[in-house]
Amino acid sequence: MFENKTNIWERFGESTGQIAVLIDPEKTNTEAELIPLIEKATFAKIDYFFVGGSTVLRKDLEKTVQILKASSTIPVVLFPGSSTQLSNDADALLFLSLVSGRNPDFLITHHVNCIEELIQMNVEVIPTAYILVDGGTKSSVAYVSQTTPIPRDQTNIGVNTALAAILQGKKLVYFDAGSGAKETVPVEFIQKLKKSIHTPIIVGGGIRTSEDLIAFKKAGANVLVIGNHLEENIDFLLDIQAFKTIMD
């Protein structure tokens, strides 16, 4: 039986406006690519590296995690797109159930397929309600999982889905507009959910401005995930650094 070597879940809940940089090992998995990113992310005072993607190969994921752990003290959290995306070198794993969809593969099947290996690993496992929200474009997650995101104007559906998952035992809620989203998750989703529960909330997809960071922090989001935008504009880490300095 595994024993957790960290408590990332407790860290998630300690404050709002924490920052995670999402790395897709399918795109970024070499030292030449990762070391400059690590240096800039460290300067920006980010709180976590999330690692994963919809179609990532295990060898690329493991290589990426190993480089991150060897070159940084920033915690590494797995954000798996399938049952094969595991690494014992990571600090924690988001055990994602795609509760916004009805595809059994992403509700429970992937979890069953990896459990014999996972139970032997020394990685903190965090049961996570993963909820896709329409970000204005079809994301790779929606395509691969063959599920429909929750409409942006259906706040009650999003919040009720999260509450149902929490009552089922999920310890974390992750609202995601998907990679390359044109629009973020509506702030109202976080505001309304926070009125009902104290469960940590992660939000990702479409976050591109300092105004987005401030709005989600004020709404009560614990962790803000930045991914695709940094591939287009690495200097956004300077905005993150300024945000962290002001808010700390």
C-alpha cells in the first residue's frame, strides 16, 4: 500500500490565486526546452508544475517529470489524460473523473486500469472532479473523451455537478475550458460554488491576462492553471510574477 510523501491537497486549500504552469510533454520534453522554462517559472514564483495531456506517451511524461524534479524544487503534479500517464517521481496525481461527461472510460475505466500500479506508487493521489466548460472552441479533451462541455450560461449545471461529485467523495474540483480556449470558465461558476463548499477549486483554460488572474483569485479559485498561452507568450510569466508580488 502506498504512503503519501507530500500533502499537495492541503497546499491547494491554503490560499487563493496560486499558479500552476501546465506542461504538455508531447510538445515540451527536453532539457533544452524545459530548463529555460523552469528558470523563468521560478523567477515568477509559480507554485506548481502540472504535467500531462490528452495524448501524451508515458516515456515523454516520465522524462519531463524527471527533468523537472532534478532541476527545480517546485512541486510536480500529474494531470493525466489516460491510465498510462503515471510517474513515481511526481509529488501528486490528480485522479481525474470527468464528471461533466457520461463516458464511462473517463469516469472510472481508466482508474481501474491503472490501479494495481498506482497503489504501489509513492505519489499523493487526489480524487478530483474534472468538469469541462465550453471555452468557445472544441478542446482536445472534449474530442478525445467524446463528451460535451457544460454550456457557459448554465452555471447551475456546473455547480450542481461539482456539488454532486463532492458528496461522492471528490476532494478537489477542476473547472477547465480546455487547451486553446477562446474564453475562460465564467467567474460565476467559482463564485457560486464557493458559497456552498470549502473544497479547493482549480480553474484552467483561456487565462491570458493579469485581469483574469485577479478576477479568479477574488472569486475564490485556489489554483489558476496557465498552459497554452505560455507556448505563445512566455513573457506572460512576468505578468504572473507581478501578480504574485502584489497579492502575496
